[in-house]
Amino acid sequence: MMRLNLKFVLGLLCLVVLATFSLWTQCGDSALGRSLVPKWDRRSFSGGQQQPDQTEEIDCFINQEYTISCRKEGDEVYLPFSFLHKYFEVYGSLSTVDGTTRFDWAHSYGKVNYPKSVYDPRGIFMYFENYNVEMRDRVKCITASEGVPISTQWESQGYFYPTQIAQFGLSHYSKNLTEPEPRRKVVEDADKYRGEWVVPRESVFRRQFDGRVSSTVVQFATGGHLDSAVNLPMDHVLDLVLSLDLQLRVNSTFTVSLQHRETKKDFHIHYIVSDLMLSVQEENVYYGLGMGGVDGNGTMPWKHLTRDLLVDLQKGVPSSGSVGGEKRRKLRRTEIKITRLSFVGAGSFDNITLSTSEHIAHFYDAAEWFVRHQDATTGGWANSVRRRLGSGFAELPVGWYSAMGQGHAISLLARAYHHSRGDTRFLRAAIDGLKPFRVPAYQGGVLATFLGKYAWYEEYPTSPPSFVLNGFIYSLLGLYDLNCTAPQGHSAEAGVLFEQGMSSLKRMLLLFDTGSGTSYDLRHFTLGIAPNLARWDYHATHVNQLLLLATIDRDPVIEQTAKRWQGYMVGKRAQHN
């Protein structure tokens, strides 16, 4: 009897173990510490009936237009995601999480940046601390003469694009507020810090006081070749932003030699007295410092130069050949080191510094560009390329103004006025930048009117009007920034223009809503054609702009529209009737 009971107990234990194991495997890998992720049962696709593991290749006839290959498993049909991606504009990728392969599906690739606080016209500009304008493919280089980007967006030779220059400055201003204080190393200041320079025979190298700059500087004179240069051997990494005060004579050169640390390939960046933007000859990259102000002796005026050497090299590498035997699109700071600083010809220098960043210097380079290049009569910053927005619109001739460019510039200059603690040059330029907002687009300004009633500031002042949404909102931010930053009595016009624009935005905003996304502009209204749907990065910009405006203006239409448009990014749609 005892023997029989023992057999019964052992049998019962076996059944419990088997049942536990079965439940364990059905629960996935949760018992191994992995995430509890719900898994689809095949029966949920087949009316509750378990289907055999048999698949069949079949044809799927799409909207009675064309055929694609699909797969049938029981009563379920599976379409390839490559078809779904293109047909429905959805996005997906395979990934591995905790050793398990999964497919990540997304309805958009845009990113929403939630405001951390009420918008501050003296603080971070939107989410521009995430921008890296200088590394964009459509930026040819950062000029050594002006210190601002040269764009190739609409013309391959390159041109100054005010909108992009302002974004460059605003991004560096924002980075300065969000990133830690840079690490700096003084290489030579002719006083306390003196480098161990190699001076070839018959070259001149002396440190002496220069009354024009009220400082001790280094003066040099050498032969005309790099092998006869005054040079400073180095082995320096990571701190790749170089600053110095420089004065060169024509036919003189300041050269920075760099090396790719893995392949040992050498590169040389040459800064020369020339109007050249950028030239590349194999491993040699040339930047012109400009000929403006060169005196009768062929000497340029003193210039403060701030260069991100990685950017300067990156813009030359794609044209100059390869790094390590293959084309490189992106270089990392950890891959590059500085091996030598060299001076050829004749000139003076002072205050050579290497640092991890110099955001404020780049910011002021942009602000000074807007002061120098503003049209004294119109107050505008002209776009020096022709632009056709699309079929049906008249071409914009060289010299057109953009409300977005004007607004960005005003946002930048208002911050320069604040940061400089009242430099009135920046304030005057910002106030003068309001002038195109008063002039109708057909007369060379940026003002359009919707249905003869609502004022709109045109990013592209086309004929007929285009009513681009994101550029209009950026122009509103510029007006708001100036109104809040300028001293009382100087900002009244900016305030009036801002309120006028906000009134139009609230009444016209829903015209851009498609029920599943947004329109980039209103050409479907002005031209009577199909809507120009905003791609997801522009749609995300619309959402981000409205979320920011909602911290300024509490009108429910702004916040509610932002939330609805955000829902479109995860597949939500307006309801059917």
C-alpha cells in the first residue's frame, strides 16, 4: 500500500512539473528577467482556430492596379513591409532586445521637443541646442573671412543664406547655455605662455609690444615654403577648436597639420590671405581669410580667428580623397590629432588657444555678419540666389527677402544685444530688420494678406502667396524676442506686428490640418492644386513651434491643435463621419 502511494505521489509531482514548465514557456522569457511583452496567438488571426504551420506564396492584387507577392498562413495573409512602408509611409526596422529579435514600427520619423519651461527670449532658441548647422551636407564650409556658413542648398557654387547663418548663430548661443564650460589650453600668448617654436636658420621670430593692439605679440618672417616655416610640433587631441589673433602679409600662410590617429594619414589646413572660400588639393585644404582691409604694403588688419578644425577638415576630406583607403562621410574628434602649427611668410600672431568649444565666438561671428550685411534702406538681408517654390509660382529673383530669415536674424540680434549688455549696433540692426514686415510682398517685402483680411509674413514672398506655416511662426518668434528684449519705447512696432501675426495664426491654423498630418503651405488654396503635405520632420516642427507658442499665448486653439497634430505622428487620425 505504501509502495502504491509513493508511485502515486511521484506521478503527481511529474504532472505538476510538466504543467509548470508548460506555463513557463507560454509566458515567454519573463522568468529569466526579461520584459513582459504581450505576444500574439495565431488563433487571434484565425477566428480562434489553431492553424497548421503551413505557408503558401500567393499574389495580392492591390486596388485592382498591380500585383505583389504575399504569404498566406491559414486564413491570414501577410504583406511584405517594404510594400507597406512605401504605400502607407510608415517606418520600421529589426532590432534585438535581450537576445530576442523584434520589429519596431513607427508612423513618423519626427521628434517632439517638449518645452522645459515658459519660452525665454534671452535664453535657448527653441531646441536649437541640438542643431549642428556646420556639419550639414548643404553647407559648403564655414568661411574663414566671415566665420559663417556658405550654403549650397540652391546653388552649388555656394552663397550666404541669411536663414542658415542665423540658425548657425542661434544654435551656438543655445549650446553655450546647455553645455559645460569648455576646456581651454593656451598655447602661446607672447607673455606668460610661450611655446617651444622651431625657428629655421635665417628666419625672424621675436616677441615684442605692438601698440596697435596694446599687447605683446609674436612677429615672424620666413622663407616661402612650408619646410622653412616657423613651427610648433604638437601631439594634441580632443581640443580641436582653435582661436588666435592673426595678422598676415599677402603670400603668407598659417597652417595646422592634422593626422588621422588610426591610419596615420596627414592633412594640412592652410589659412591664406585671399578671397577664396574653400579649395582642396589632395591632403591640403585652403581657406581664404579675405582681402578686405589689406593696406598698401600688402598686410591684412588684425583678425581674431576661431576655427573648428574638425569641421574645416571634414569639409575638405570628401573632395580630397580617402581616409584609410575608403571615403569617409563623418570624422570623429577622437580620430584626429593636431601635430603641428606653422607660419610661412611674414606677419604677427598672439593668443593661440585650443579648446573643446567656443560657442559664443561663433555666435558673435554670426551677429556681426548681420550688422555688416544689412541693407541700409530696406533693413533686409537679401537672398542672393533665385528661388522657385513650385510649379505655378512666379520665380523669386535674386535679392528677395524671407520673413523666416528676417525673424531668425532678429532673434539672433536681440540675444546679441542682451548678451553684450547693450551694444546698440545689434539693437539698431534688429529694429531696422522690421521694415520688410511693413512692405507687401509684391513690392519687395514679406507681407501677404489672406482673403484680404489676415496679415501673413511670407518665408517665400511668392506670387500668388504661398503661406508657408513654419517660416511664418519662426518670424513671429523673432518679433516676440525683440519686443521682450528691447528697452521700453523701442519695441512697440515689434509688439504690434507680433499680435497681428498671432491673430492671423489662430484664425488660419486649422487650414493646415489634413486629418492625418499637416500641409507645408496653402498652395492648394492659392493655386487650386493638390495639397503640399508636410513631411514628418516639418510636421514635427509645426508641433514643436505650437508647443512653444502655447507657453506664450494660452489660447486653447494653439495647445489643442498641437496635441492633435502630435497624435498624427503615432497613427491617430481624425474621425470619419
